Amino acid sequence: MYKLTVDGTTMVGCNHDAWYTTPKIWFENAKFPGEFGAGFTGAREVDSKRTSPQSGMNTAGLTFSRLTSYYPKQEPYKGRLKILDEADYLSSILHRCATVEDVMKYIEQYDHSFFIDDVFIYIDSLGEYLIVEPYNLIKGNDPTYLLANFCPSITESGQARKMDRYRNGEEFINAHQLNSSLAYLTALSDTMHVSRSRNGDGTLITSIWDTKSKSVNLYFYHAYDSTIQYVLAEELAKGDHLISLPAVFPKNADFERLINYKTPFNTIELRYLLVAIAAFLLFLSMLLFLSLFIKDRLSSISTKGVLMFSVLNLILIAYLAVLATNQYIYYFDAPYIHHSSALVSASSYTPFLLLLMIGPLIFFTIQKLKSKHTKSWVKTILVSNNILFLMLCAGFAYWGLYSFWN
């Protein structure tokens, strides 16, 4: 995101980079006397009727943006109010505050370490801003300010510039004379946007908020040749309402690809399938171990064969648990690197291990199928196991978990 204050006008640009398929803008009138109406953008639905705000502005010109970040966990604030509902909390700030000072006083009542994975920035119509980290509040009034996925208090400039979108924004501002025209701001937002090679995780919504005219220009799924402007006063006059962005923008081929991309997080059947495969792999491993204790060892398979299948099965079961609990894997480059778990990062090589072993294991199975000494039930176990291996290889390939297919 960025904020620019030029000739008395403060503009705020926000790029919401995400793989959600429900991007929207909505407008809420003041609920009580002395409060402000506000408009919000977002895409992550916290329940069937509400979406968590990602950026927004109220009728006083107070604007905010939310960015994913990392901060090492510390002890929570003591004696402060607990945040019980993030959507209500975030929207209430815009409904009740007009300036950065108001925001600071409001937030200081709460244990905002609740947002351990986020950094927020609030900008008022005078151009002053407040950065809200999990354990810090930082005020500033620079004419230009850029922020990406980091907490400024623990991130040096050189480290921040390793982020392409942040570095691109800095270089654009340094290379061009500042102005508040929509063409300039659109170009800056475009420079800072993301469009990854894999499905999703592109810039879903770009919002450019004008704190003077109290309007916003929206761009949908990093297509900067089409924009829709909403004037806050006009929209609030229509009453509280919500607008789905895919319904009002031209059809976007990249977004169509995103909504057709299936993962266990957007397709419940795939989540059930992962659980079923994990259970079946465990069951087959138990049967293979059982085969080691039958009386006629010549009719079974070797201990080495059992270990090859069973160890791989257990590794795959653990990896399926990772796939069922880490949504980022489906969108970031493979092998996936987890920001804080070496085990999750190491598990990202499991698809390659399966690919390496599946040939020898299929050859082993074929040899056993040809053998008259191998019992039918053992052959069934081996064939079933290989079918599951092939299914997983196909799934891993579809999800782009083999880096050379990205």
C-alpha cells in the first residue's frame, strides 16, 4: 500500500493480494449519533453474512489498509479489552474515529496483539498516519509512505527492499514527480501489484481512496484498463448495501482460472478425499505389517518390501495432514517454504520423493503379481497402494507441487 499527500490532497492506494473468490465492496451507514458512515473492501468471509474488512474509508476521510506480516509472539497486553470479533472491531474504528489521534486512543483500549499476523495503517485526511503492529503503535506524517508485508519496527530498509512490490513502489516514486492524478496512482498501483505464475495469489482488489472527495476507484484482479468509481456519500444514501466485484467488472480470464482451481479449502469433497486416502494408506500399511507374521513366509513379501511401502505411506499421511492445514501451499511456489516451520518446509519435498519411488515400487508390484507364491490378498494390497500413489501424483501435479511444472 501507499499514501501520498500532494497539494493538500491525501490519496491512499491498497493492493489486496489474495486467492479468495468473493471480492466485494460494501457500505455501512452510521449506527448511532456522532458516528461516521464508511465503505469497505474485502474478500475473506468470516461467516455466511459478513466479510472481514481489508481496506476502507469513512465520511471523515479516515482510511485504513491491512497487510499480512510477521511479528514474534510476545505476552499479550494485560488489563485491556479483548477483541472478540475482528470484523466488528475493524469496522467500529471507522465508524467511531475521524483522525489518527482518535484511532490511537481507541486501539489503546484493546489487546491488539490479537492480530499477530497483521500490520495495519490508518491515514486521516490531513495525511497523518498510524501504523498498528501487534505490539507497537507508530505515528508519522511523511508526505509519502509505502508499506508491504512487514512490521517497520523490526524490519530494516534493506530487508524491506527485498520485497519486489515494495521496492518497485519506491523506485517508481523516486523516478516520477509526485501528483495525485488517477493516471499516476493507477500506474503506481500497477507497479506494486502481484501476478504469480501459479493459480491465485494475484492482486485481487486495487482500491485508490481519495480522502478529499471521499471516493474510491476500484480495479479488479490486476486488470488496470478498467475502473469503477464509488462516491461514499452517494452510496451511503442508498442505504447499507454490498456489491460483488466480479458481477460489475468485465470478465477476467485470470480470475476465471482462479475460481475453477480446486483445493481442499474451497472444495469440501477434496478435503474428505484427503482424509479417506490417508486412512486407506494407514490401513494398507497395517495389513502389510500383518503379512510379516503369517506362517508361510514364502507366500508373503520381504521385510524390505513392507518397509518400502509402509514408510512411504506414513510420510504421505503426514504430508496429507500438512496439505489439509496449510492453504498457502496451493498458491505459493513449490517447494513451499513455511515462514516458521522447518518441518512443513521439508515436507514440501514429499511429492518429489513419491515421484522418485513410484517407478521401483510399481516394478516391485509387477514382479509380485507374476509370482505364483504371492497370495492374492497381498497382491490386492500392493495394487491398491500403487493406485493411491498414482492418484496422489496426479493431484500433486494438478496443484503445481512439482516445481518444474510451474
